[in-house]
Amino acid sequence: MFRNEFREKKEKRVAMTWKSYEDFPDFLLCFHPRYLNEINELNVLRIVPLAEEYQVTAIITKCKAVMKLMLSNAEKAASSTYFIKDKIDSYQLEPLKKCLTVLKSATFVNYTDIID
């Protein structure tokens, strides 16, 4: 951004309006050669928008794999949960909540393969 003809070169500043200060270092440490932090269920939904914006293909691939695994695990949990008619406990809603959260992130970054 600072070497080529981008707006940031002239401004000497990068606007990061929707990004969280805490998420950005986590994103960078996922591909920094010294650290290579794991992408997992705890961080994938915070990292995937950054990976897409900065087009880090290796991180995108890992994020998609983790998101698919999360959906698969939530589906298994939902199918093994025993539902009592007219009564829903919070543990019964967790798989659905996880699916919706993953699908919301997938929609934000336009991952039609995950949405489908």
C-alpha cells in the first residue's frame, strides 16, 4: 500500500474503521513465520474478514476448512440432541446458534460454498 499507487501511499495512513485492534494482531500471527498461530473455532470468525480483505490465500483456505468443520460438528450435535416437546433448553440451541454465527460470517465474506 505504501510503495504502489494506493491512496494510503499519499496519506501515510491506513484507515481500519471496522477492524478490531485485538483481532488484527491475531490475524498477523496466523501467517507470521515465527509464530504461525493455529486457526480454530475460537478465532476463525474474527480472522476470516481480515484474510479476505487482505487476500491471504493460505489463511482463507484454513478459515474455510475450520468453518466447514464447525458446521459439520454443529450438525452432528444437533442431530444427537434429544428434544423435549414444548421445552427447549439452552444447550439444545447451541448447535443452531453456532451454525447461524458461521453462516453470518460466510455471508459477509461471500463464501457461497459454505453457505450452500
